[in-house]
Amino acid sequence: MKGKYREIQEKVFDYLNSRPELVTPVEISMKEHRELCMRQLLGLVREAGIRPFRYCIEDPQKYFAIIEAVGSVDISLAIKMGVQFSLWGGSVINLGTKKHKEKYFDGIDNLEYMGCFAMTELHHGSNVQGLQTVATFDPITDEFIIDTPNDGAIKWWIGNAAVHGKFATVFSRLILPTHDKEGISDMGVHAFIVPIRDLKTHQILPGIEIHDCGHKIGLNGVDNGALRFSSVRIPRDNLLNRFGDVSRDGKYTSSLPTINKRFAATLGELVGGRVSLASSSASVLKVAATIAIRYSLLRQQFGPPKQPELSILDYQSHQHKLMPMLASTYAFHFATLHLVEMYSQMKKSHDELLVGDVHALSAGLKAYVTSYTAKSLSICREACGGHGYAAVNQFGSLRNDHDIFQTFEGDNTVLLQQVAVDLLKQYQEKFQGGTLAVTWNYLRESMKAYLSQPNPVTARWEGEDHLRDPKFQLDAFRYRTSRLLHSVAVRLRKHSKTLGGFGAWNRCLNHLLTLAESHIESVILVKFVEAVQSCPDASNRASLKLVCDLYALDRIWNDIGTYRNVDYVAPNKAKAIHKLSEYLSFQVRSIAKELVDAFDLPDRIIRAPIAMQSEAYAQYTQRVGF
């Protein structure tokens, strides 16, 4: 599965492999880990000559490939790199204008200007429009005054703030001192560049209070801090003014007419973080699956009397744990690859339909993939028994470092609601004769189907050829999504009459989350089927088809109650789906080694002794002193 950017990834691996003092040890203090992460980042940029910031802007696919490689070495390093280039750097470039790029680009690129992305507050995280930090314009001095009005507005969990950051992009409410004719002076949330430490002495600047958020469950190589501002003055030019500007005489101008449109445009430019997390999470799952499957092939336990012990992966229970997960890992690989390609196209074309599509798909994939990976990491640990519990075998650090992926760049529950909102908009568009965005095209085909009764003949078909037919699989996924969409639209309409819009949404919230997950599973399957069909090598195509069928049937079986409730699947067909899923897991087991080897993760990157491709036990025992 070597991608076209494998060369740059090898450059990352080779550099870190040539500098063993930069490899993150199993046991390391928080302070040491933070300094090591900074040295790793400096080494990659200044010694190895890898300049992610340039790719972040010019070639996003190459940037995400670097993040994937770095994350397989140390997730803390990937996050620190993302904070510097994607969040801090990306906010300056995407929300600012030419003057900001000219002033800050080189310093961000060469790490002279280490920076932070100060959006989240103690009291507000996901509800960005509710942020309370204020930036009040002073027309006398031509400055903005940044203030933290109360403890709830303290910027919290800000990466790079506690130790290394020199600047912060601070998201604040822009307040004008004079009211317009409607009496409104709050222009909504805008982004401002605020210096937080002296460039030469690294001393914290006046009016700024910084505290360390301290030891975390994971990612302790990232120096998260809390920031409070007390009448901090910055030049008017420090407003990142792409979507809204203030003139010397205090007049506000914007090409976008409302606060909501400006806010949507601002957040739309920051969607790269979600794309990166979805892709990185899939990469973490590749590492975990590789370790668990290689060890499960190596470890032998029990067996028929007077015969050699069996590999634990030969047990059906173990196949049930790991083979559908391996299939999902492949499914996520193709889906996130598609997302990265779409994001790259969006950055080049600025096509409005594509912008909306990437926003919804990145929200959904980030939520779905990170939630699935978080659960799978525990299953992988369990599948390796006691040896999975040894820190040297990586599951602990992978699980702890990845866990926060479910929360930052948008809490998963909130992101899934964004997907549901988009689906409902598309549903309305369909009945008003509007244009559907690319991702939702299947609604054209299935919108009529869910209004009719399931076909009682096909509901009973249980032959293997039928169940492994991508048309049946895709129809089943789409039918479920379309039915969920129709039924929740009806419920929302009904409840809004008595509960109002917000109350109706809350009453239907679990239904809406299920709808969003169902839709994302449909998109993932579409991308997997396309990857199978476009695979040029017949043998590889057959293997991929096997894995794709397992993914599809396992997901259908996982929600078989829904299909049974609406008679989409008859009892005999449900049994056949379950039986075939188990058989496909058995078949995938026979090529499991080749499937994880195809991830092409070198031993020096995997690092878990139990996953080494040769002399695993010898390497494991050496780690503890034998």
C-alpha cells in the first residue's frame, strides 16, 4: 500500500533512525518528553530539510503523508507538528491576508515563530460562537485590546503554550466602541495574532498569564497551557482580516453579510485539522492491527490432543476480534485517502459545493474513524493477553495518546450532528428539486426505495454470490440511511410543533447520531468498492474483494436488528449473513500476514518486540535483560 508520497515518509523514518537519541523511550518524564518532541521537530525541519509548512499550503496530500509518518514514530510529535503548521500556521495563512503571509511565513516555516492556536476556553470548547474572550478596538491608538473577562474565558488546553510558544492565534469577539444604526457592536468571533513571549528572551510578555495544564492521560510530549489576557494591546494589523476588517477610523467591513456567514467561512478554512485526524487515526489503527495480528500468528496455545499447539489466530473467537477490524482498517485507508484528495482539490479550486462536501465528510469521518479506533485499541491489547500490557509493546501509549482524538478538532458527538444537519438539508433539497452535493448522490437512487416496502423476494435471498454482490451491500447500507433520514425528518417535524426546534432536536438526538454514522459507513463502503474495482492486479483484487465483503457483511450483521425490524432481511437471510461473515473472517485469517505487511510499516517504526518479523521472542526477552 505504498503511496505516491512514500519517499518523503522514508526520509522521516531514515532521519529518526539515524539519530537514536531522538527516538522516544518507553519511560520518559513529561518535561523530558516535551523537550525531546521539540528537538525531534527542530531536527526534521532544520537538519533533515523537511518543511511541512510549505506542503501544508502547496501540496496538502504530501503534508498529511508527513504527519502520518511522524505519528507512527510518536503521536505527540505529530500533534506538536500539527499545532505549529496546520493550526497556528494554517490560521495565519488561511484567515489572514498577503501582509500576514509576508510577515510570518518564514518564521513559522523555520520554527523561529513557534505558535499556538488559542480557540478553546475553560467554559467553551465545541460551541465556538459562545467564546467570551474579547478584542475591543481602540481608535485613539489604532490597537485592539485583548481581555479575558472571567475565569470561564481562560484559553485552555492550548498546545505549545506552556513552554515553547511565542505567538498565539487568539479567537475573540470583535467589539467596536461605537454602535451602528442597529445598536450592535459585537461583530462575532474573529482571529488575532497575539505575541505571548519575547522573541529574544522568551520571557512572558506583560498582561499575559500562562499556566501549565500539567500531566495528561497521553500526549505528554505536547506542552498544553492555559492563557489569560489582561488589557493586552496589539496593532490593528494583527487582526486576521480575510473575512472581516476594521479601518483606521473604526469602520467594520466584510464581503460576507452576517456574523453566521463569517463564522462559517472562518471555521471552513480550518477543516484541515479534522482531515488530518481522520487520516492519522486510520494510521494508528494500522500500527495496532499490525502488532496484534503478528503476535496472534506467533503465539501458540492449546490444540488437539498430542498435536502441536495452535496459533491463537486460528481460534474463531480471535478471528472474530481481529479480522473485521483488519477489514475496517483497509476500509478507512481508502476512505481517508479519498478525503485527503478531496481536501487537496478544495484548497486548489475553492469550489463552494466541494467546500461543503469536505466540511461534512471530514466531520463524519473524523468522528467515526476515531471512535472506532479508540475501541479497537483496547481490543488489540486484549488480543495480545498479558504481553499486550507491557508498555514496550506500545498499546498503552497508542491508546492513551489517541484517546483525545475523539474530542479535539470537534467533539465526535457534535461533529456527527453536523453530518445529520447536512443530510437533512440535502433531504430538503431533494424534494425542492435542488442540486445534491457529490457525497449525497446515492440519495437520488434510494430516496424512493425507502418509501416503498422491502422486496419480499430479495429479502429471502441467501446465496453467497448475492451476499457478496456489491450491489446488495451498497443497497443495504443506503436503504438503512435513507430510512433513518426519512423517519427522523418526520419525527423532527412532529416534535417541533410542541417542543420547538431545539427541543425536537434533543428529543431525536440519538436517532440523528445513528443516521450520521449510517451515512458515513455508506460512504466508506462506496470508496472501498471503488478501490476493489480499480485494482489492476487480479490476485490483489481478489484479496481486497474478500476484505471488502467482510467489512460490508460485518457492518450489516452489526445492525441486523434494524434490517429485521423493517423486513429488509428475512430470518434465514440474517443467519446466512452471520454464517458468511464468520467464514470470511476465517478466509481473511489465511492472508492476514500479507495484509498487515502491505501497510509497509518497518520494524523500527512498529517497535513492539512482539510484532517483530523475526526473532520476536528473542527481542522481547532482551528488552527485559535476558
